[in-house]
Amino acid sequence: MTRITAWRRHPLARYAVLILALALVGMVYAAFVQAGKPADAALAAGKVDDVAEGKSLFVQHCSSCHGMNAEGISDKAPTLIGVGAAAVDFQMSTGRMPAGAPAPQVPRKPPASWVNETTTRQIAAYVQSLGGGPQVPGAEQVDAKLGDAGRGGELFRANCIQCHNWVGAGGALTQGKYAPNLNEASPTQIYEAMVTGPQAMPVFNDTTITPEEKRDMIAYITQVRSQKDPGGFGLGRIGPVTEGLVAFVVGLSALALAAIWITAKKRQKS
């Protein structure tokens, strides 16, 4: 008893008790966080039951490239820990995943036969439970009617036309990569691409481009699809390169034919 009393009166005793209390609080907090993390992430991406179903689907269809625990396999596929449900929804809904043959860039294609809204949501919930990340946007976040297409056009021209062209027609990049045509992308897919940065695309998080500005850009992209080409043929709306090529080929061909015709007329007269 005397030893305990002496220890309690020691100058360092209060600090030892404080450190012990903080350690216990931290351990309890970590236990609660880890226990609730999968459920919270699943609720954000879908239903709680989706995590178990998503893991089963992932092991069956995705683990051969991404690893049994989504840790990734070197020279084959990256880790999916922390990429979030939005990345899964984008890749699977556009048919880019599961990937086909190796290529510099995975192209958009029809989704696999087993991929549908339910299986996509389940795998997305499982991946979200592994380490969080961007979530699938809600309906209001991608509603083009709520966006300002004028301001969205300014943002798109400032951040996107270097790769996607001013109307989202796409274009070539380096090393066999390319910026895809945005005409086939849904508003949800456009938003998900901005927050996840698939393949060669950079990530535009909410501090770089706010959710409201993303919605404005979606309003512009979807609006410009219906614009007419009063000046003539659209030529894919790729820009001055295509227009200059057509003018060069057509113009030179017309001049050459005119020169041949004039020369032939002069020979006939002589």
C-alpha cells in the first residue's frame, strides 16, 4: 500500500495516467471506426448487403488482375484501395472494365454480359468499403437543368479543350493514348471521370472544380451536342486541323481540275 501511495505521489504519475487514458480512448475509438467503416461505406455506395455480394463478384471477375484483396498486381492492374465507388461505376458502366486485350488505353465498349446496375453497385460498395474514395454522385449533382451552361463553357474551355476539343469530340494524345469523345458519356459518367481521373485524365477534385462548377460543365457538354452547324458540314467538330485538311484537299483538287479543263479547251481551239 505504501508503494502505491508513493507511486501516486511521484511527479511523473499524472503524466503516466494521462498517457494511459489517451491510449485507451484511442484503442476504443479505432475499434468502433474499423467495425463501422465497411457498413458506412456501403451505405454511401448502396446497401450494406452489397459489400458481401460485391466481394464475391470481385473475387470471381476482378481478382485475376487486381488481386484477391484489390491490392493490385504489378505490371497488370493497379490497386483499387481508396479509388472509391465512383471509379468502379465509371469503369464498369462504360465497359472499360473488365478490360479486354492489353492496350495503351482501354476503350469504351458495351459492358460484359454479367455487368448490370446491380452488380456494378455491389462491386462499387465493396471497393468503397476498402478505403473510401469518391462516391457515385447524386441526381442533383449531375442534373444539367440546374447548371449554368454559359459558365460551364468557360470552365470547359479553360480546363478540357486541350484534350477533348471545344465540343467534346476528343483527340489524340501521346504514346497511343487519346481523349475519348464525350458524346456517348452520361452526365454521371462525366462527373465520375472528373473526380476519379481515369487513365490519362487528371483528377479535378472539389477544391479544384467545385461540385456546382462540375454541374455547369455537364450542362455545357450536354447542350453543345444538340447544336447545329449553320456554316456547313461539321467535319466531326474536331477543329481547324480537319477543316484545313479538307480545304487543302478539296481546294487543290478543284484548282487542278480547273487547270486541266482550261488547258484541254485551249488545245481543242488550237
